Amino acid sequence: MTIRSTIALLALALSVAAPARAHVVYGTPSLHELARDADLVVRVRVATSERMLHTEAGRRPVVDAMVLETLHGEPMQRVTFAPHGHGAAAYHDGEEALVFLRRLERLPELATTPLAGRVSWVSVQETTDKIALGPRTRHVWLDATRRYLRAQTLPDPAARRTALRETTIALLGSPSPRVAASALRALVVVGDGFGLGADDRPRLEALIGRASIPIAVRVGLLAELERRGVVVGPPLWARLLRGARGADLRRVVRAAGAHPSPEVTAALVQIAGAADIEAAAEAAVSLGVPGHDDAVAPLGRLLAGGDQRLRFAAIRGLGRIGTAPAMEALRHAAAFSADAATRRRAGAEVVVLERSRATVASRPPLQ
């Protein structure tokens, strides 16, 4: 799996606790990134959230807030900041929030605008970056932020990298889904910068198996660690498939299909034959990895089953495999299935595959 695929899984993890936004593909910035880039990090109580600042370029919203605590930067009692960005976070009067602010002059697109000289601080936190604090979330967010801020201020590069790695691993197990997902994003984006290695494997494998962590975070973590060669993936994918249930199982099935191996195939075949029809159908489709002939026989057996959704999923899986044995299984279903809809669906899949093969065969060879 590529880093792009891993971050796509990360977007799913972040969607567990944050609203979607159409113009963001790979998810919200990590807490590590927010803390690293901020000049001022404060816990505030919003006083006025709807004030508009009139400039030559038009009106800009600004937020006035009372500072309850300064985590980073010069201590102050009050702060005024301008939310900035296409989907800038909206705040409400009386709301408590954790905000990461930059000096306005650090943002080139604002430094020469009429806003310069009128406002000193800018927040680039957008809707999914907003951190509202309440009795159940305050301690978790503040503790996580302090950890990153302490790590990032260490003067020795090696000590700083170690502290960032330890902080990120610890936060992967956070009780907050958003904090755990943020730690995963930090791991993916920073790459080898944290110096993750074989010594960290036992703790990371334990996190993958921890049921209290959102399944999307565990799946994303496994995909990233396997991509780096830190863990041996097949037995861990099989373990997740055996241990998950319900909607979590369907998420693991979709991800595991991209990691074919004898262990994963065996687990998916077992799920495809179980009573959970939705999970079984997902497994049948996930078995359909291009060229994966080991899955043809079990998918062929599903074509004779009693549930139409499962038969249609097996047809889709065979179509994705696309090899000669898969084509033969589809032709057999198109000719001999007892169900007319199954015959039509299998026949249509054969036609699609034949056209695809003809198109490939007609292309001139690469020079």
C-alpha cells in the first residue's frame, strides 16, 4: 500500500469524529503540525464571535476571546484573532476552545492586505481542525498538546525526535478518536522523521490489537507499518479479520483485500461463508484482487449459494480477478445458474472482461 492509500484510510479515521469537508482530500492537519507551526497556543473562552472588521478589501470576521491558559507563547489576558481559510472554523460566544495562532505577518497572502496592522493573530484552523473543549475532552486535548510542545522545544535533534516518536505512539492509544487519528496522521506525514524502528514493534502491534482504539485508526496504522516494513502484515491482518465484528469487520475486510496473502485469503473465505451477509458480500468483493487465482474456487462456490447479494458480490470479485479461470467461472454461472438474474449479471461481467481484453490487445506495443 502506498502512502496515498494510507492517508486515504486516515481520512476515514478522521471522519469518525469530525464532519466531512469536500475540499479536503486527506484529512485534517495533525496536532503535531498545529503545535509545530503555531506562535501562540492558548485555551480561550470566546467573548465575541460575530464581530466584523471593516477594511478596504471588505469585511473580515474576527474573534475576541479571554485567555484562560497560555500553553505556548507570550502570556496574555485577551486575544483577538482572524479565522482564515476557505472553511475557517466558526466559534460561538461563551465557547471554550483550544486555538493555534500564527502572527499575521507570517502568512504571505495576508501580510500585505488591509488586515495587516489591524489584527496581530490569525488562526488557520478550519472546520475539522477546530478543537472545542468540554469536561470530557479538555484534559485529553491539553495533555496531548503539551506533550507535543515539550517535545518540539528540546534543543537536541536526537532527543527531540525520540520525544516526538514517544509522544505519537502514546497518543495512538488515546481514548479520544480524534487525538488517536491525529497521531496516526503525524506518523504518516512525518514518515521516517520519528525514527520508528523494530524496537517499537511490540508496542505498535499491541495498539493494532487494542479494541478500544477506533478500527479505522488500527487499520491505518497497520497499513502504514506494513508499508514501512516495521511489521509483518499478513498475520496481523488475519487477526483483525478474526477479531472484528459488525461495521468494524466490514471496514477491515475492505482494507485487507488490498493485502492479499494466504492468511488473509483464508480469513476472507471464512467470512464469505458466515451468516453475516453484509460482511460476507464485502469479503467476496475483497477477494477479487487482480490476478488472484487462489480466490477463484471459493468465489465459484459462492455462485451456487442461496443469497443473491452474495452471488452478485462473487461475480464482482471474479470480474476484478479477471484471469482465465475467473472468466471460466463466470461463463459457467452465465450458462447454468438456476437464477436468471445471476445468469444475466455473470454474462454481463463476461462481456465487460472480453471488451477490456480486446482493447488491451489492440493497443500498439510500447516502443
